[in-house]
Amino acid sequence: MNGTKTTTALFAGHRFHLVTDAAFDAVQARHLRAFVPGHQRVPPCGEETTVRVRRDAALFEDRMACVAGADSLTVVPFRGEPYRRCRIDDVTWWWPAPDTHLPLDHLYARDASGRQTVLLKPGAERGERYLMRVVREIVLRCSESRGWTSFHAAAAALDDRGMLIAAPSRAGKTTVLTALAAHHGADLIASDRALVTADAGMVAGVPISVRIGGGTLSALAPRAGLPIPHTVPAAFGSGRKAALTPREFARAFSSRVRETAPLRLVVVPRLRDDDQPLSSRTLDAARARTLLAAVCCTPYDEDWLEPWFAVRTRPVDDLAGQAAVLIDSLAATVPVLKVTAGVHSPGLLEKMAATVTGRLT
């Protein structure tokens, strides 16, 4: 195609062919590379998706006029982000619903063959980030189709030993992840959604930015590549955090971004807004199952509320059964370590890293 460039990238074994306008290619490619793992890649699954990213003022205005005149309904495929959806011929379109916080500078489209399009209004602020929303959704759908289960979790690896750090929001996933990177140079696998293979043998990542709170940043020695702590609220549980791409996070700690590792330990952090000393205990299988089930995102994810860019290929009941079997297997075969501490406890990050790595086999 004249005036376009094509890049191929693999995420969680799924091959993406990314076609961008030549004038926008450098910006889009740079953002894409910031998420691509550099080590220990997942074997290809055999599935491919083409995503066309277009930045065209006349086309954007034309398509906005078309969808505005079509019958549409409001959907919320991702938590807190309402979109309008319509179908014109064999193409499904999504665009930000009016009167929301979402900027009206982009549209998503999917045709009958599964080809995806991200249509940008020129001047869209950080328009390159919309591509990764499509990639993440397809990674999640493809992974569940091959029998994997997703968790609300971070993940890291140390000397080829993988750790799943599973917990709800604001419980300390990123704090543990940061502690392991800062004090042991652990590789980053995942920051907010992690995948576990059907045999519970491997953990893999979903390409999502790492969001670090001001309190965690304040506990670190100054590092090039990390935001200055006082620019982010330090209050425990604050929803405003600094966001780093996976490559930015790894570079700050002189570590790597890898995609998968043998799963050797599950960590369940429970941080509190006090100075309680750090304590830990290995959970029995029954308690481990309960806590893992609470953060399992297959088939129901608290953020990805319904399939969006990729059609779900398996019934929900099948996926729920798959997840239940996987959780039983995890609880029976992988140690599950619960770590409790107050965020104002002295030396928390170093002690957290020592406790977790001390249990890693």
C-alpha cells in the first residue's frame, strides 16, 4: 500500500501485522517497541490479526458523520469508558460516547474478517496509545481460547523462576514488583494482568503499562528513568500514579522485559496504611484457592467487561470450568505466600524482596 509501513510483532504468541501511515510510523513504532518483550517469548499460537492505524482528517470526519447518522447503542466494554457502537455493512464501529471524559479523537472498527482499524483525528493527544488497547484485548481472548487463565496480577522472574503476584487493586502488586526489581534485578513479566498456562506450569504477561504510586517511589533511592516522587500523590490507595511502559520500568532497574517463565511461587500481598511489621505465611490449599478465585479474570474481568475487538470463541461456562481446574492445580502444586505489612514500615521494599526471594525455590 502506498504511503504505509507494516510492522510485525508478537504478543503472547499472537502475531500482529500493524499497518500505519508512513508519516505516523515512527511515533507508533516507538510506542509499540516499548511494550514488546525482549526475552523468553511465548511460542506462537498460529493466530494472526491485522491492525490498520490511520490518521486522516477527511476520513475521520466522514466516518464520524456516518456513525452519527446510524442506529447505535451505548456499551461499556472497558470499565468507566462508555462508547457508542453501530454496524454499517459488515463493519462494527466504536467511538467515545458524548458527555464523557473520553476525547472524541478516535474510532475503532472491526470488519467481518477480524481486521481491526484505529482511525485517529490528526492532533489526537498521544494517539499512538490506542493501538495497545486493541492488542491487549486480542491477547486476552486468544489466550483464553488456548486454555490459559488470566489473573489480576503482576509477574516477575528471577533466575528463570517465575512469580505470580496476585491481588486486587491497591493491595500491593506493584510494590512487590518494584521491590523485586530494585533489590534483586528481577525481570518484568506483567504489571496488572498475568496469564497462567493450562498446566499451571508457566506464567506469561499481557502488555500493560506499570503504574507506580508515590509512596512506592518515595521508598526508592533516586533512579534515572523514574518520576520524581513528589510529582505523584504519596497517600496510600491514591488512584493517581505514575505510568511507565514495560521497557521504561525495566531500564530504570537495569533489568529486562521477558514474556514468560516457569511458575514457581504465587505471592498474595496485603498492604495496609499503617506501620505494621512485615509478616508472611504459606497458605493451605483451601485458603489459596479462595484468594486466587477472587482475583481470577477468566471469564469475568472487572475491567474488560465484555469482549470488544475479538469475538469470544468458547462458551463462558467452559471458561469458568477451565479457570476452576487451573486454580485447583495452582493451589495444589505451587506455593502460595501471603505477605502482610504496613506501607509505613521501615525498610519495607528491601524486607519484602528478601521475604519473597527467600521462599522462591
